[in-house]
Amino acid sequence: MENLLSDRIKQTPPSFIRSILKTAADPEIISFAGGLPNPISFPQEDLLLSMERIVKTYGSKCFQYSITAGLPELRQYIAERYNKKFGLNLNFENVLITTGSQQALDLIGKIFLNKNDGVILEKPSYLGAIQAFSQYQPKFYQIELTQDGMNTEELEKTLQNNNIKFIYAIPDFQNPTGLSYSEKTRQEIRDILKDRDIVLIEDDPYGDLRFDGVRLPYIGAGKLKNSILMGTFSKTVTPGMRTGFIISENAEILKNISLAKEASDLHSNIFSQYLIWDYLTHNDIEEHISKITALYKEQSGAMLNAMERYFPKEIKYTTPHGGMFLWVTLPEGVSSVEMFPKALEKKVVYVPGDPFYVGLKDVNAMRLNYTNADSKTIEEGIKRLGKLLEDVI
Amino acid sequence: MENLLSDRIKQTPPSFIRSILKTAADPEIISFAGGLPNPISFPQEDLLLSMERIVKTYGSKCFQYSITAGLPELRQYIAERYNKKFGLNLNFENVLITTGSQQALDLIGKIFLNKNDGVILEKPSYLGAIQAFSQYQPKFYQIELTQDGMNTEELEKTLQNNNIKFIYAIPDFQNPTGLSYSEKTRQEIRDILKDRDIVLIEDDPYGDLRFDGVRLPYIGAGKLKNSILMGTFSKTVTPGMRTGFIISENAEILKNISLAKEASDLHSNIFSQYLIWDYLTHNDIEEHISKITALYKEQSGAMLNAMERYFPKEIKYTTPHGGMFLWVTLPEGVSSVEMFPKALEKKVVYVPGDPFYVGLKDVNAMRLNYTNADSKTIEEGIKRLGKLLEDVI
């Protein structure tokens, strides 16, 4: 069999998170490892009402094959929401529905990357993006992520030297760190890119989940000609329905994404598109989101308080103003991968730093998720982790 | 932009069918072009009952992230149905849910194909498969499809000469021809492949849609070690939910498909998987399918009768015993692509032969779909097409 497999698949790293999900099935384990939204974010009863309404109103259209780019009504809704919130100038043709954001990452890799093309990522970056792009065998360049976003000096230097196709960034509540880009960094990136033929991909799954501070404008959307903005309903309505989207004002990019999508899954689930559109137009989504962010503020607060109490003083961590994660930095030389079996024994799990880096091992950092456990459980989990940290450092 | 695009996407042909769907929106046009199942196949009311039941019973599980291989209950149901119908020996771990069969094609291309690897297809073959595999830049070998299936002499010769990774075949009611493989051809292919390290992909979206004759056993499933069987609920429950599946007893193949799927869309819509599983276990699917096949028998009969009446005698066509398509062969030298604008004027459309071949132009054949119009409309459409054929030949 080995000789029948493609080089591509041999070079695609399996996801640590997916393999850990099985471990985390033990009900006694407190998991900070997943990236699961809290079930409070699924408006089950209203979705059921919407189901009844769309089947009654649209009948067989909800069940038949449909167009690749997605339901025009949903795309128009998305365009208008972004126009209103961010002063953009979009119409439905600037929006393409994807089978979750993961498919958007895959399609982006597909249409841009030849083997050994350059891709710039944050350091650390989202492991699902590393996995998706790896399938196309690029050369990765990871650029240090500071408290203010990507190190722009390093970015500029990297762009001068190499055959870069695109930059992938998560400017708000970054995965895995929870950090957000400052206005200064955003402007510097715009200045660096404005005369270059390089695509900027801004992935924004968490922007709506802000519970502190003020939202800043996107870096590329509406400002750079080769700009792609990614969004999703996974964190605000339901991830199980796999409904994400790509926004771009560059028609050539969307045409090629659409062609790749046609060859990859024809179109995304049309029932879910009708459903989410109907839900959004019959309910107050901003009010729904405010319930989610109130809960996440409480949960992240519980985690930060517990870390203050139970973590040794040498341990550093980020203080997110939104999103689902925070990032813990251990003393140098302490490997979070090596610690992992001991954490499992103490019945608490996290994602070690390694999968967020390309080619690094035994990283002294870990990602913690705070959205999927109540405050008491979070405190208990951090207490267990704190004891372990005292043992190993 | 052009210089930023991958070679892969530049070599992926756009789908003729998808581009034609827009044209076919004119209500006066009679379309034999699409591959749309008849809406009778969507059990809308029973699906709505299932929706209410699963939201009530499984709650947030229907809306949360889920595992890549798919809902174990649905996979177990599929395994048992195939065991019962075909004497196979499957369990849920032999089944992996895909986002429609199109994703299965993409994932198969992804895990097996390096650039210039060989792929064997029927001649003609399904255009969506050509499109999916093209993304991985293989070398295609098309093998003549006879009334009894793939020409096995030509198959054997091709296998001796080249670096073939897999064979892609649709042995029952093939798309585009409607032809099925004889038992003799099936056995010959088994004999040819049994000692070779080559994957056989049997795509079976239409097998359940038999309205004449007797079903024959699969070629590879349960018999060849590197066998992949593809199936879907698109033709029997709903295509809009994008729920297909891959069956294989080769754990190494499924492990790699799962890894590629994880990187491509994490997992398929879990709500739809609960829904289809609940529908299947609370309703009589065989009875539901018998309603679909009764209708398709009537519709294909109407098309054949009309062709008998209205087509010039030189025109040849297949007589399908199931499925959704038949294949019309025009006199040599008559290009169905060239005829297409005139057909559009006469308000009847079909899929020209060209996209079912790799690198052929002005083919003297066309695919007709009979499942999505009533018998009267079919007769009228064939009458229009008959007049046009009289004009051009």
C-alpha cells in the first residue's frame, strides 16, 4: 500500500486535537484541549422552528442539488452584515459558502500552492491551517507573533527573500495564543503589502466573540486587492452544520475557489444554508452572541483567576479579550509534550505547543480552551495542572 | 493574479453541467442536461419528523463538532445494509462518511496521486470524476466501455505498460451511458487485479435505482484487497445534504482517507448524519426506493418511446435498466457541442459528449437525463431534439 500513496498525504501531519478527542471521552478528564464552542451557542429551539419553516416554505429546494457558490440569500445577508459592521462595500457575489472554514483553508491551498511555494504563517499558528496547507507541500515561514501581532520587520525581510504566495493570519483572538493585532501592526502590514502581488488571508472565526475592548478594522478586507477574509457560523450558531464562508472583492480569486470547490464537493449542504439564513433573519443574532460572550468572559475570568492562584509564578500566559483560547508559556526547556502523559494521569488535558509550529519539537508552551467547561470545573482543572507544573519545573 | 495560481487549478476543467445549470433556469427550456434526482425521492415529511426527533433526543450533539469518520450509528447501519444485501462482512469501521460522493473522489485523488501517476477510467467516464482527479495532475487512460462493461483486453494491456495507481469504474447504470457490467466482465476484472497492487474504485450511486433485471455482485467489494466502494444517499434520500460514503476493508486506505478528510473539512455535517440515520431506522427505505424506481421506469420508458418515434433512424442509444441516464450516439462527424446553440434555440438541452472524455473534442454523442421531467415534458423535449437532429444530420 505504502507505494500507492501520494507524497502529499505522507507529508500531511495528523491533527493532535482530533486524536486527543478520543482520549477526552473519559468523563473524569477535564479537557482544555478541544476547540469546542459552548453548547449555549447552538440556538436549538429557534433552529428547530426554522427547520419547520424552511421545509414548509421552500420544500424540495432545501433537499435538491444546488449551486457551488452557495445560497444567494445567505451570501447577501453576510455581505450586508459585513457592510454594516465594517463599512465594507460587498454584494452577494463577493461571498462564497464553504463546508466549514477548514474547507476554505483547503481550497486556498489548492488554488495557490505549487510544491515548494512559500507560505507565511504566524509563529505559532493554527494547526488546522498547517495541516490543510501541508497537503500542497509548500515551504512554510513562521513569523514571530508579538503582543501586537506579527513582527512586521521580520515579515518584510521574509517577503524580500522568498517566493511567497500568501500570508495566513488570525488578527483577532488568534488561535492558539488569544492575541490580537494592534492598529499600528495592521497599518504596517497594509503598507508592506499594498504594492506587492501577494495574497493576504485573514481568518476571523472569533471576532464576534469579543468580551473586552474595541474591535479594530480588518487589515486587508476593503483595503488590499488580493485580500481574502474567512468567516464561519461555527462559533455563533453551530459548528456541526459545517457552514463557513470566504469573502473577497477579487473576482479572479473567487472564480478559482469556486472551480476548486466544484471539484471538491460540488456545493455545501443547502439545507443548512437555508436553515442558517432563516435563523439569522428571524432572530436577533447580536443578542444571541452577547449571551455567548457573557459566558466566555466569565469562563476566561475563572481560568485566569485560577491560574493566578494555582500556577507557579514562573509560568506566563496571555490575557485574551475574546475568543476561546489562551496560551501558557512554561520555563525554557520544559516540554509540554513530555508533560502530557503526566497530565493525563492527573486527569487534565491541553494541547501541547508543538503542532502549532512547523518542524519544532518539545515546545515550552500549551494552548488552553476555556469555553467548554463551567467555572468550577475550570478551577479544578487548573488546580490539577498547577500541581503538575510545580512537580515538573 | 495568474502568476499566483497553482498549476493544479489551471489544469482543472470547469464542469459543463454546473455552468449549464444557470442556462437551464429559463422555465421554457426542457433540460435533459442535469443529473437531478426527482423530488419524489426526498421524503420531506418524514425527514421533518426525524428532525424533531433527533433535536429532542440528541440535542446539542446534532450541532457540535464531531469525529472525522462520521456518526458510528450511521456507519453501522450502512455496514449492515451492505452485509445483508451483498453478503459482505463489514462493520462500522469499514465505512467513512464523506461530504457527498464528489468529496470521496477528491479524497481518493488526494491520497493516491502524484503528478503524472496513471489513472484508468471508462471511455466515456463521469465528468465529475475527471474534474476531481485532474486537480492532482495524473495521466489518464480511458478504456473503451462496451455493452458488457470495460474492455478487459484493453485494460490488461494498459496495466502492463504504465504506472497505474487506480481504476475508476461505475459498474451499474454507468454515468454517462446507463450501461452495466456483465458477470463475465466483472470476473475478468477480478482475475486481472487479484495479484496486482492496484486500487479498484467502484462508484455505485445508482445501483439501488434498478427497475429491470437482476443486480450482480460488486467486482471488488469483499473480493479484492485494495478495493474501495463508493455510495451515497443523494439519489435515494437527498443530495442537498451532501452525505456520501466510502466502504473499504483496507484499513490503511481508510486511515489515509480520514487524514485527508480531516485536513479538507474536519468532518461532514453531523446534523445530516443523525437525520439520515434516524430517517433510515424509522422508515421503510426499500419501499421508498421502490416508489422512485417505479417513476424512473415510467420516465425512461417515455423517453425511449419518444426517441423511437421522433429520432432519425441513424441515431443509436442505450436502453438502461436503472439509474438516471441514457447515452445517444449520433452519426460520425456530427458534433453535439456544435449542435448545442441550436438546441438552446429550440429550448431543449443535454450534456454534449466532450466533457466525459479526456482530451477529445466534437464527440458525436450526448447524455440525456430522464428523472427530472414528467412523461409529457420528456416527449415534447425529445420531439424538439428529434427535429433538430433531422436538420443537422
